[in-house]
Amino acid sequence: MYRAHILVCGGTGCTSSGSPAIIDELNKELKAQGLEEEVKVVQTGCFGLCALGPIMIVYPEGAFYSRVELSDIPEIVSEHIVKGRIVERLLYSETVTEAGIKSLNETDFYKKQLRVALRNCGVINPENIDEYIGFGGYQALGKVLTEMTPQEVIDVIKESGLRGRGGGGFPTGLKWQFTANAESDQKYVACNADEGDPGAFMDRSVLEGDPHAVIEAMAIAGYAVGASQGYVYIRAEYPIAVQRLQIAIDQAREYGLLGKNIFEKGFDFDIEIRLGAGAFVCGEETALITSIEGNRGEPRPRPPFPAVKGLFGKPTLLNNVETYANITQIILNGPQWFANMGTEKSKGTKVFALGGKIKNTGLVEIPMGTTLREVIYDIGGGIPDGKKFKAAQTGGPSGGCIPADLIDIKIDYDNLLSIGSMMGSGGLIVMDEETCMVDIAKFFLEFTVEESCGKCTPCRVGTKRLLELLEKVTNGNGTLEDIDKMEALCHHIKSSSLCGLGQSAPNPVLSTLKYFRDEYVAHVVDKKCPAGVCKNLVQFKITDKCIGCTLCARNCPVNAISGEVKNMHTIDATKCIKCGVCMDKCKFKAIIKE
Amino acid sequence: MKSLAELAAIRDKMKAQVNIREENTENAIRVVVGMATCGIAAGARPVLNAFVEETAKRNLDNVMVTQTGCIGVCRLEPIVEITLPGEEKVTYVKMTPEKVAKVVADHIVNKKVVTEYTIGAAE
Ligand SMILES: Cc1cc2nc3c(=O)[nH]c(=O)nc-3n(C[C@H](O)[C@H](O)[C@H](O)COP(=O)(O)O)c2cc1C
Ligand code: SF4
Ligand code: SF4
């Protein structure tokens, strides 16, 4: 028995900030002190507070240490582990109160969260199947195989109200029903772990932190729809997730939880991993299926839908990682438990990757119906540097923005659609007053132009032309007519593209046009970028606050500033590359951007 | 693995090991062992580990065994404080691993303080 457990985050974020070295150092230090039999070091998945990594938590005290460095380890061991004195300077400041430390669940970041899909992330060692079982793992599969018929399983999922977390929000139970109803000698279950949305890392975190939850759910789905083979399609750029998933599959096979005759109930199921090359379009279901089959990942027309004709021409159930991560909990706690969370038509929770101009960047899971305000200010800790909130983008390159005056919107599928955005897979990018909305639209469009597979003209050529128009606007060469042209082009691309990529690519443009049209107008009429982002439209100027200290001139990388000591300086606009260095350096705030 | 019973056996075995990570601080019985230099010198570590072993052996998953710094009466170390939910804390002094079994059985399981080991008896 171990008297203490030290949980260290081994998610991608903390891994890149050095958590593996910290684990080695901890083990070394514990050994040196003869404590290796008393204290266990556990590498877990993501805790969520990625901004504060590397993160560790020491039980039984529940002390949450953030931004731990290698050099802190001897102190943590000799003070906390040996002498029982918590190292206060390393505690996450939110957990420190006058009365001592408070539980992590009481902090603002976690208080409003509800962890269903992420329940085991940051709690268990994902590479140890016994720990997963210790937290109730594989009970749901056992229950399904011994107590329920396939139709009963489908009915439970239907009743729960679960909808697909991959973006579309299609009712999961219904999809299972369609696949179950399809007649065939062979069917497949597939998991979409492509996660191509820039800035999103929800699915990666689930697979890194709790891979068995997805494996168990896929087996349950296989039983429900009548499939004996599963595939997980995951991008090769997620090496840690791929490795942990493979370890988990091997362990499940060894325990007989995958393979033939599971729990001696005559049900066979196995899973294989298929690596994707990381193309956004391969997340689209028909492209994904084509890619698993070994062909170039291009979409094909639907119908037929995968539930009828999918992998290798056989009926195939395709769900997203997070969708699967909810399944075992619905089976164990009942559909009503799940349906009690969320809003009328969006049940349960949703995981978001919080990014952009927000203090607590990281991974959060909230009940559907939580307001954007709560996510940004309560959980996210607000906007850094006292800046003003301008808009949030959900749904990545397929979604749209939510402007500041809609901050009290309750986040669910239908509300987001109604304002011209969408849930998407869960990227949530926060923007402050210094963000140019035309520039943001351009950023997402650059992405879709790059990622269009090129199969159909409206998407291949249309998005390129749209991007050129956007560039014209940000360069200061646009006209009001161009704005109208852009709008018309958006509608053409939406209505005539073959797959979801093209159909949704204009959304970021349309939604910024809807809420921030005045910014577009400022670019083309006043030739100004109100946020001061678009380089061609800003000018750096030195005002009469200048005392002639020469600091700016010495720091300008292109020698664009001239002037005598103790005399006012000037900027040569033809040489200036608008890097902003002079403005940052000037101690007298004499340099302005307009 | 062939049956649900085997699965349940692994779960129960693991549960005892991982429930240290559950935060049930409010209703938990707290055992706090003084582990400053004086406590360690007097043999607090074996006492701490004995509590961990003994409570695990009896599957007492509502007991939280933790440590603290110096409790302040160095000559009486190892010192252990036990708090049942809603009750005053009881301070045991000059603890040894041998005494631990009795304290767990009498105080934690049967709610009867082992008066002869407490600070009151020693003073
Ligand atoms: C361009 C494009 C990219 C997509 N990328 C993903 C993705 O990365 N992950 C995902 O789960 N679904 C993605 N989808 C949605 C899938 O096509 C599909 O609807 C989803 O995987 C179904 O699972 P669900 O019902 O559980 O959400 C994408 C769709 C489109 C059009
Ligand atoms: S819409 Fe774009 S990504 Fe989709 S098939 Fe057409 S070209 Fe390819
Ligand atoms: S913005 Fe950059 S390039 Fe322009 S004057 Fe200042 S330092 Fe020089």
C-alpha cells in the first residue's frame, strides 16, 4: 500500500513543458530517500489547466502544484513527502486560503465544470487497465453483455438525448439504430479521432487520459449494432495518444475484454488503429472512410450514408471520440441521469479547448446551457491585461463568432446555430479588443484554402477567390462593392460544395460580416484597421511627447527613425515595416499607432 | 477474464489503492501524523505506514491518513491526531506501529478512544 500518490500530468501540453523529466526526477529523489515503497508516482492525462503546466497533485492532501520545475523536486520530496509540510510557494494560488488549502473542485476554474467525458483525465494512469477498472471501468460492457439486448442498448442511448460531439450534433441513438437496422454479413464501428480544427485538443486529451473509455464504448456500440470490428482513425501528429491507445488495446486484449467471446457471451469484438496524415478533410466522414480503406481521403456524395454503405461497402457506425466517452456513463447511470443535464435539446456536457486571449487556457467540460460569460469570466478567469472582450469563435474554420453583446447566450447546439455560429467539435477562441475581425476571417479562410481537397470547383476555386477579396480588404485596396461580392460568393460556395468543408468554409466570413460589418467598412472606406492589426492600414507616428532619448531609433530594426538627441524624432513611413518595437520601447508613450 | 466476478475482484482490489485520490474530506476520518524532524527521529514514519496498511487491510475507505509538520511537543513524538467527523480531535502520543492496530480497531472502527495512549494519560 502506498501512503501517498503523486499525480503528474502527462498530457501533450505538460509533456512538452517537461513533465516526463519531472517524473524521472521524482522517482530518483523518492528512491534516494528510501520512499519508493511508500509513495507512488502516477502519470495521468490532462488536468485541464494547461496554462499552468507542468502540473502535479499530491494525495491524500490534494495539494495542487503548478508550474513545477525540475529544481523544485527535492524540496517537494523532502518537505511535503518526508515532513508533511506543503510547499506553499508552488501551490496553485487559487487553492490557497487563509484556513489552509482548499480542494481543487472549489476553485473558480473547476467549480462550474462537470466532468463526464473527462472524468478520468488527470485521475488515473491511462497506461494501467487496472486503474481504469478500479474507477468502474468495463462494468458497462459487462452490464450490456449480460443484462441487455442490443435494442435495449440503443433505446437507452436514444432516451439519453446524446448528440454527436464531432460537430454536427446528430442524435447518436438514431445513428446506432440506422446501423443496426442495415442488413449485412459484416458491419463496422469506427471512431473519428482526426480532430483537424486548429486549436482543438479535446479528443486528443480524452485518448491520452482515458483511452479505455473509448475502447469500452466502441465494444458496446459493436454489440448494439452488430459489428465485430472497430477502427480508430487518428492523426499521426498525436503520438502520445496513439501510443496510449495501442497500450490500452493490448491490455484489453490480454484481459479478454477485446477479442473472441467476451465475458463468454458469444460476442466478438476487436479494434485496430488507422493513422491519418492530418488533413482536415479526412475528418469528414466519407473521406475518413475512404482513407481507412487505403485510398486518398476525398469525400463522396451522400447518400448512401455510412450507416448503410460505409467501410468496404458495409454498414458502418462512425462517432466522435467525445461522443464515445459519454457512453459508459449513460449505460451505468441510466439515460435519465444524462438527460437531466443540459438544455431541452442538448443534453449532457461539452468539452471545450479554451484558447486565445484568456487567462486560463486549457481544457474545460461544462454542462450544456452554461453561458459564454460563465465560461470566459468564471472558468476562464477573464481576459488578460484588463483588455475588453470582443468576440469568441466556436466551431473553428466551419463556425462563426459570437460578439460581446451576445455573451449571455446559453451554449448549446441550437442556440449557437441560431446566431450563425456552431458548436463544432469544441474549439473556443477568445478575442479581445486588439483583434481585427477581418484578419480573423482571413486566418480561417487561409486554413480552408489550404485544406480543401480540390475535388469540387466551388470549394477549390471559390475559397481561393474569397481569400483574395479578403486580402484586398486588409491591404487597404478593397471597395464596398468587394464586400457585396464576398457575401454573394459565400452563398454560392455554401450551396454548391460537395462536402461539409466547402459548405461551411464561408461561415467565418459571413458571421464577421454579420456582426462586424462596420470593421470591414472601416477597412475599405476609411482605409483604417480599427484594431490596429492590418499592417498596410496602420501608421506609427511620434508625437510631441518625444523628449529625444533616441531609444526608439536605436531599436528600430530597419533604421526608419531619425532625429537628434533631445529633439523630437520622426519615422520614415516608407522604410517602416510596422513591427511595433519602437512603441513598446518608448518610455514616454510618445509613439502612437493609428 | 471470463466473468463479471473476475472484473469485480480487480475493481475491489484497485479501489482500495486508488480511493486515496477521491476528495471526500468532509466525512472522512482524519489521521494526521506529525512528521517534522523530531517526529521522524522518534519513528513517525513506521507509524504513518502502519496506519496506511492497517486501514487498507480493513477496507476503511473513509479514512484519510496524512502527515503534518511539528505538532509541538517533541518529547512525546511520534504524535498522531485522529478526528472523527463532527468530533473533537484526539491526540495520541509516543505511538509505535504496534499500538496502531489497537487504535484503528478501537477508535476508528468502534469509536472508543484508547485513553491510555492519549496525551492526557501521558501528561
Ligand atoms: C471538413 C470536416 C471535418 C470534420 N472533422 C471532424 C473531426 O475532426 N472529428 C470529428 O469527430 N468529426 C469531424 N467531422 C464530422 C464528421 O463528418 C462526422 O459527422 C462525425 O465524426 C460523426 O460523429 P458524431 O456523430 O459522434 O459527432 C468533420 C466534418 C467535416 C465536414
Ligand atoms: S467541398 Fe472542398 S473539401 Fe469538400 S469535396 Fe469539395 S473540394 Fe473537397
Ligand atoms: S514600427 Fe518598427 S520599423 Fe517602424 S519605426 Fe517603429 S521600430 Fe522602426
